[in-house]
Amino acid sequence: MKSRLKTDAPAPPEGHALPVMQATGQGLPDQAQALARARAFAEPLLACETLDTGENILAHADAVAAILRGIGGSQAMQAASYLVYACDHLNKPQEVIAKAFGDNFAALAMETTKLVRVQRQARLAKPAARAETPVTQQAAALQTENVRKMLLAFSRDLRVVMLRLASRLQTLRYFAAVKTPVPDGLAAEALQVFAPLANRLGIWQIKWEMEDLAFRFLEPATYRQVARLLDDTRLAREAQVQQMREQLELDLRANGIDASVSGRPKHIYSIVKKMRGKSLDFDQVYDIRALRVVVASVPECYAALSWVHNHFTPLAEEFDDYIAKPKVNGYQSLHTVVRDAAGKPTEIQIRTQAMHEHAETGVAAHWAYKEAGTKGYAGVSATGAYDAKIAVLRQLLAWERDLSGVQTQQQLLDDRIYVLTPDASIVELPQGATPVDFAYTLHTDLGHRCRGARVDGVMVPLNTALKNGQTVEVNAVKEGGPSRDWLNTELGYLASHRARTKVRAWFNAQALSETIAKGREAVEKLLQREGKTSVKLDDLALQLGFDNANALFEDVGKDEFSLRQIEQVLRPAEAPQFDTDAPVLRKSRAAENPAKGGLLVVGVDSLMTQMARCCKPAPPDAIVGFVTRGKGVSVHRKDCPNLAEMVAKNGERLIDVEWGLGQAAGSSVYPVDVAITAQDRQGLLRDISEVFTKEKMNVTGVQTQSIKGIAWMTFTVEVTDAAGLHKVLALVQELPGVRTARRK
């Protein structure tokens, strides 16, 4: 609006008293007087005001009322067209309108006004850059989809839909009359949202005119081209159609069929859609020449069809029986295309008067102020007001399924709300959603840092339930995280499962960070005691069998990895003297040949298990399980010294385990460590490796160091069972210079 003079109640126009509500039964106004009273109420407020389109508001409301009257809208619905625009000029519109006209009128006016504001915001919120890219196209499509959903969310009362359809049609008519550019988004929204909705409700009068006007603004060159082609053939076409119309009407009446035959309007947008959809030239579009036959009854429809097919040449592929099988919006008619003697195709539609009325005005023709009566919609019989309203809602829901795939009435009308960001982007949320849900929907980090919110410019608590059409602005700190209170369902901070999951993930990540920090501190203190602060932590972790340092810190922080193992690796030693005849290490077969039998944990065969790196158990070792934090069950040998330490701290986490059938059958391989001490000599490493090779044992790792002529070596080999290892160790111990060979 260009200006808004707000008042608690309008001054009555000269010669008129302020209308007084006359109600009956349910508080419904006197319908016979509703229209005149509403216009008198709104005139002093709207007469000198203009819409943001430049149109005078009172003139716009008059035109909207006329459109509603043309499609069979009640006087009460027409009256609402004035009250909707009066809302913006009243300080307390709901109270004032309720006092003068009743609660039903006030609710309708407020709901429609809210939707008008929301859609205006969404339409005008356009990015500065206008370049068409896949990203911007996807964003525009999503916004259009959300406008559709939002329209349905506001449209539990069909009168809201009717008022919006009539208002948008009048806006398009206004721009066509004044010949000024249409605001960005208005015509596209009319073509993509409002016209399909009018189609779904069967209101052809609004659908066709809105499509043609919107298309005229969106593609003016194409519109002019098709209009010119129609105009070029108009005289000859109209002469042919008029001759055929007169002859058809006379012949049908001569055969006892009382029929009214008329030419059918040509709609440019439908012609263009057919040309594009079927790759046709203009001359190939059949319904450029079209007649409509209206008869009294369904049997006469088929009698007229039979006569037409007997006297003209029908095109079988162009015949549709929408009487036997109505369209989903309730439309019924017979459609056929025939060729006359000259071979010119003409489309003929045959229907009853009742079908024709429904085709032109759809559900609007049967919708009263709060009652739809018993006629029902879309072929659905209704036994009362409630059933009739449900029938209409089914049409709204079916329209939404056509456009966006929404499948259930509950999801659409009860479970979702639509709110706006400060720049008018539409955000879909679950019913009962709060500003915190809103923040997490926009961005996870914004949700974490959310500390306050404004709804329609007013500060509200973070657990405030949002409503359709509200504008929400989040106040966030630069750094920070969520509150644990947000996970308390009784406090009502979160309604979205997705947002709740993000909050839990944040706290889980914090707990992991604390565990890693604890483990890092323990490892760094150990390095300081050992004088090894220059050791690279990632290298140390890899040496101990971890993927990276954080994985090592995590296990140490959880008390699941002993610092004693790190001490052994850090044992002071002279520079290693590696044998030039070092063995070729092979890739572990354990990853390629995983255990098939599995480990049985307390009789359960499906728990996640892992072999402890410290003692490397293998069948038939006596084993026991230790329940770790986050990594399932860690399996240790019962004589593992690290296990003794962990049991001393967390004995309650021990669990019984045993080898499964796969392990007992030798179907898997297991890495074990073998410690060897020997008098250092040339070829020692080669000789030991040859023993393992001859015994067909895969060597996957070797560590060796020599101090004062004594070699300490650790071989990691893969075995199917530990019992067979004793024979190999005996052979190694027989080698020259070898002092001891044992399993670690």
C-alpha cells in the first residue's frame, strides 16, 4: 500500500449508519445485506488508497466482487473482498470486523490478509543477480513449490482460495488495461500456482483467462505471433464455424434433440501448449475451430455424439469420454474431433447444462458462506456441509499431489507450517516448530549459535510455537553451541527430529573432543618423561597400529589402550642397524579373508568385535571381552597384562566371549607378534624370514634394533591358530645365534 490511515473503526459514509451485524443460528450475517454493508464499511477507508501495483483499492475490490459474482460466489464471499483490504487500515481489524460482521467474517478477512502479505513478500524477495544458472533455477523452483504449499496451508477455508484467485485475475486485467510492465514474479506465480489451482477446482473461466494474461506478459512475442495467426484466419474460420453451428443445431433439433450449439472461445496459451507438447504447426491444432453442444440430459449427449459421427468423419484417436470417466476435478463432457466435407478439422464438445455450469465455475458455483450443501464436488456426493468441505479439500490435496508429490492430507494440512525469513524466503517446518527449529533448518551452525529470535518484529522466547505466515529473524552469537535444555522435550524447544539430531551430534562431538584431549594430555606427558617430545605423534600412532594420532588419543582417553605399550616403543636404544637382507613384507590376508564364523559374545553372534592390538589373540587362546566405548567388544587374551590394568579400573565392562565355528575350523588368519633375541650377525634377518616362508606363514611386519651386538626383533606373522606357531618358533630357535624365540 502507498499509504495506510489506521483507525479503530471507520467513520460511516454520509447518509449511512455503521452497519450492525444481523446473525442467525451459527452467527452467520444476513447474506442479502452483507455485500452492501461491507462496501459501505470499507469505502471511506479504501476510496483514496492504492495498491502497490498502482490500482485503486476500492476499484480492485469492486472488480474482485464482480469476478466472484460471475463464478457463482455468494454475497457473503463478495463482501469479504472489501473487508480483506479494510484490514490494513484498522488498528484492531479482527475486533472491529468481528463486532460489525461476526467472527466468521473476521477470521476470513484476517486469514486472507495474512496470505496476501506473505505472498507479496515472497514475490518481491528477488536476488540482485538475475543471471539464470542451474542453482538460481533450482532455487526459484523450490520457492514456487513452497508458495503452492503455503497457499494450501492457508486455504482450509475454500473462500480464501476463491478470493486469492479472483484478486490475482483482476491484477492481471489491470496491468493489461494500463499496459504497464508486470512486477517480477507476479505473472509467473499466476501461471505456475494460481491457474493450476483454478484448473484443479474446475473453474475454467478463471483458469483460461489467467493463463492467457500471464502468458501474454511472460512471452509477449510468442503471444503476439499466435494472436496474429488467429486473427489472420479469423474471418474464414468464423464463417465456416458459423455455418457448421447453424446446420448442426437445426439437424439435431430435427432429430428430436433440443440442443444449444455455440462457438467455443480460443485460448492462446492452450494452443501454444499443444503446439509445443505435440510438436505441431499452427494449422495442425484441431481445436482452433471448435463448437460446444449443450443438451438436457446424458442420453441426449450420446445421441448427439452418434449423429455427429454419422454425418462427419471422426478422428478416433481424438475422442475422449469424460462423462463415463470424469477428470479428477469433476469435469464431464464428450470431446470429439471431426472433419467436414472440405477436410477441415473441428473439435466438438457435448455436455449437459449442469456439466457446462460446473465446467465454467467448478466448486465455486456450489460454495455458500460456510456450507457447501449436498451436491459435492468432483463427482463426490456430499451428505452435508462437513462432507462437502472434505470433498473440496480432496481437490486441493489432489492438486498438490499433481504438482509436488505430497501424498497425505494429514501431512499437508495438519503437520506443516510455512514461515518467512527476513528476506521473504519461505521455510517449511513441522507443526509446533520453534525459532530454534527455524534456525537449524536454515543452517546447522546458525542453530548452534541461536540465542534469541524476533517473530514479526517482536522478541519471543525460543520455545515459542511458530504460526503460518510469520516472519522470523534469529539472533545469534559469534561462537557457541546449543543448550542441553533444548533436548528436554518437556521444555518444548525443538519439534523437528532433524534439529534434535543435530543438537545431539554437537554434544557427541564435544564428548569425543574431551576424550581426545584427555588422551593427548596423557601421551604428551609420557613423551616428556621419556625425553621424546620430538617424536611425531602421527608416526607414533601408525607404529602402534592406529590410523592417526587422534585415534590413538581416543583409545587412551577411554582407558582402552595402555601407556605401557607406548613406553616399550620409546625404549632408549642405539640407532637401529637394519639387515640389508630384509624380508619382503606382504599385504595382510586378514582383510581379504575375514572371519566367517564370527566371535560369539555371550551367545550372541552379531555384536561388533575387534581383536586387541596389545596381545593379538588367536585360536585356541583363552580369551575374554572388554566392552569399549563406541567400538564394540575388544577381545583380549586372558593373560594380557594390559587387560589386567583395564579390569582394575573398569572390571564391570568384562564380558564372556568364545571362538566361533569359523575360527575353530581354521577358516581365518590372525596376526600374532613373535619376539626374537639373537647374537647380531650378517644374514640373521634373512635366515629367520626363510623359516617363516618355508612354513607358509605370511610376514606382515618387522621391527628390529641392535644394541651392543644383541639384536631384538619383533615379527608380525599371520596364523590360522596359535598352536601351530610352537613348531615354527622351535625351528627359529635352532638357527645359529638365536637365544630366544617366543610369542609376545
